Amino acid sequence: MLTLLIAIGAFLAYIIAYHTYGRWLSRKIFKLDPSNIAPSIECEDGDDFVPTAKGVVFGHHFTSIAGTGPIVGPALAVIWGWLPALLWVLFGSIFIGAVHDFGALVISMRNKGQTVGDISGRILAPRARILFLSILFTTITIVLAIFGLVIAAVFKMFHTAIFPCLIQIPIAVMIGLWLHRKGKSLLIPSIIALGVMYLSVAFGDWGPVHTFNTTLAEWPVVAWVVILLLYSYVASVLPVWVLLQPRDYINSIQLLSAVGLVMVGLVVAAVFGFGSGAEKQALEIVAPATRIGDSAPAGAPWIFPFLFITIACGAISGFHCLVSSGTSSKQLKCETEAQFVGYGSMLTEGFLAVLVILACVAGIGLGVPEMIDGKATGVTLTGEAAYQSRYATWQASGGLASTVDAFVSGAGNFIRALGLSAGFATALMGVFVASFAATTLDSACRLQRYVTQELAEAIGFKALTNKHSSTVFAIIIAGAIAAMPAPGTAYEIENLGKGGLILWPLFGATNQLLGGLAFLVILFWMWRRNLPIWFVAVPAFFMLLLPALAMISQMFIGDEAWLTGENPNYLLSTIGITTMALEGWIIFEAIAAWPRAKGVLEQPI
């Protein structure tokens, strides 16, 4: 019953937070005004600046910020116990992550839809613009280089997810064209799209479609990486209403309905038990509340600061400031809708992270297949043995396959409690993970285009201010990294396409550093307007300190340290030191500007 109480308690906490803290921020701090002209209307161009219904923008925003982050992060972090992960998700999402996302969205809307990196040049100091945009470019390059591998890996693990994911693209284009030309209600096309997508999950591996799925699942990773980056290019340069908006929207209604199924299944399993026999299995948390100190799992890094780096999406993620200020701010029709999209989406992601935690510490206990050397033995493990099979050591829990499998197995058990088949539950959760990753990939490509254009303008390199040249540049850089083999492997076809793993160890700390820098921009924006700053200053300090500690730890502490370890990694060390230097430079610029900034508005655009 504790599992059910946590789920219901978290849901109520998020509802209360939205209508209290979120409303206070909206009305008393940001003073959202419906009479202010939104950038989507003032700068409307039919491509990037497109006035859009808030429900559609919410769908785009939620699916773009989520990605696989609120799944993989919490699914890995429960190795330190369920309580630290749960507390960080709840308090982090309400008081840090949602404030960060909401603030970045509002400030961008007040600055004609510019990204926080571009805005920092006027809010902080002129030099901060290039420094901030450089960190943004590095972060998104890592995302673009790795997410093709993530999607390919999910397709290989759950081949039944391939057809349902691919069918979303033509559905999205049809809905986009329908709404743009007809301008009619979303209700009917939404219902039709949702029905078709669930039918594709139920029947998406029958007959010739099975052959289609298995054939594509056998493609080398590099083939998927190339195709997905080419798709991202197309999605990035097309008008936002053709593919990006409608695809994210229909994904959101499918994914949110899947979250609803998981929640209902959790309730059924908690109240009525799990299984079809006379003695049903009780739903209970099978993981320890904490595993720190002497009980810490073998090989695991310190819980501080790495818990706060491991769980990013679901609590706070710096990448979110890019979505808020890059795409969503260019689509909202009215400023007062920013609370629903900025604050509400982050709370929704937080609730998703709570369900992921419960799936990995309670749902998993209802039964998972025993795996030895990556192969199922035919034995089903339950209870604490199921948890230990996935989380006995850091090595056992690490990696995309292990963490995704823990979530898919646990959440799949919740769905099976509703009487649905194991095959359907697995396929739906596979689509769930792959769809989140795909929406982040195409959104990240468009965001990288914006950042490249702004950076090129800042340094006076006009050749990359065009949307096609900037997108091609972004794709080539990410593709060149992604196409390489994984570290320590030979240049063979089965190893190509995994080059994103080379830079991936940098992402956690760099991503959270980005959140700290975005908070710094929000802090200065408020300081210049004589607004209260305590509720932003504390998270800003927290998010500037923790990533720095994590980066220092990765470079200098332990046998696997990038710089002082047994096998030094000078590439990661160089990039890490450079990133730390950029952070220090921006903080120095901020400290120098702080006394002069109070009550002094920045120069208008």
C-alpha cells in the first residue's frame, strides 16, 4: 500500500504546487499579462514563429524536455535506494526544475523569443553571450550524437516498437496540414490519431509487419544514426506546424495516456493484487529505502553530488531552458499560458519520474526474467531477488539496456495488472521510450540550428546564419562524432554509430551546469527589476556548485578519473577543464556586473 500512497501523494503534491507556488510565480513575480504581445504574433513568419493553441505547445514542450531522461535517470538512481531518488524528484521538480523552465520561457517571451544564451549578452555582460552559446552548442552536440544510438538501441531491444514509432510521422503530417488549412478543432483528429497509434501497438508486429520490424532491428547502429540525423534535418527546416508540432502533440497524448494506464494499473495491483491465480501477489516496495555508507552498492560513486547529476530530467535539467527559450516561446499565443506550459510540463515530468521510481522498486518485484550474460534463463524472479538482479552492483545497473529493461519490466507489470497481455505491455513501453527519445532528437536539431545562427551572428560569421547552412553544420558535427566506434573498439561496421559514447560522460555535469547558468540569467533579469530573488538565488548556487563538484570528481578522484586515473582520458579532461573555465569566466562576469545591475534595465533589443 505504500506504493499507492506515494503515487497518490505525489500527484496531489504536484496539483497543489501548480495552483499555489506556480500561481504565485505567475501573478506576483513574473506578472504575466494577457495584453503583452507574444513573440509568435509579433514576429510571426509561418516557419518558427507560429501562434499555436496551448495544448499543442504543451505537447511539444513536454515530449521535448522529457526524452529518455526521466526514465533512465531515476531508473539508475534507485541503486542508492528509493527514498533519496524520490525526495530529489519531488522537491527538485517543484522548487528548482519548474521554476527554471518557467523562468526561461517567460524571459524569452519578453525578449522576442531569443534563447537564454543570446539574452545573456544583455542581461549579464556582452562576453557572456558567446561563452553561454558555446556551452549550449557543446551540450546539444552531445545530445544529437548520442540520441540516434539511444533510439537504435531501443529498437533492437524492442523491435515491436519500430512500426508504431514510424507510423507516427505520416499521422503527424496529416494532422499538421489539416489544422493549418482547416483551422478546426483538435478533438476529432486527436481521437483518431490516438486510436490508430494504439492499434499500431496492438497489431504492429503481425504478419509482414513482423518481418519489417525484425529486418530494421538488425540494421547496424550507424545506419539508424544516419537516417535519424537526416530526418532531424528535415524536421528542423520545415515549418514548425508541418511536423514538429503535430508529431510532438500526438506523441504527448499517446504518452500521457500510457502514463494514465501505468497509474491505473498501479492502483489495481495495489488494491487487488497481481496475477490470475487464487493467491495474488501483493504490490510492495522490494528495494531498500537507502543504500549509502556501508550498504552502498559495489562500484557506485558517491551519492553526493552524483544523485543530482544522475536524475536530471524529472527534477531539473539544463536542456529544458533551450526548449523553453528556443521553440516554446516562439509558439505560445498568450503570455499567461506560460505557467501551463513551463511550470505544468515540468511537474508532469516529475510525476512521470515518480512512476518510473515506483516501477523500478515495486513493479519490478512482481516478476522479471532472470538474465545471465544478457540471455533469459526461463526463470522468473520476484520480490527482492528481482531488484537485486538489476541493482546488485553499479556495473549491473549501468547502461541503457539495464535501466530501460528495469523500467519496461516494472511498468509493464502495472499494465498487465489491468488484464492486458505481456506482449502489448512490452510493446507499449518500448514505444513510450523510443517516442520520447525521437521527439527530443528532432527538437534538439532545431534548437541547435537556433544556437548556431545566434553564435554565428555573435562572432560575425554570416555563412551560418541561414537556417539550411546552420542545420547542415550542426548535423555534420554531430554525425562525425556519432559515426565513430565506441571508445576502445575497432573500426568495424557493428561498432560504428556509437561515437556519442565518447563524449557522453560529459553530458550529466555539463547539462546541469547549463541549468545553473540559465538560473543566473533569470536571477539577473529579476535583480534588474527589483524583484524578490531568494527563490532563484538558492537554486542558482546549488546548480552551479553541484555540476562543478561532479566534474572535478570525474577528472581527479578514483582509479577511473579522466585526468589522474590509471588510464587517463585527455579528450574528456580537456573538454571538462574548458567547460569549467567557461563557467568560471561567466561567474566572474556576473560578479563584476552584479553591483551595477540592481534596478537598471538591460538595453532593449
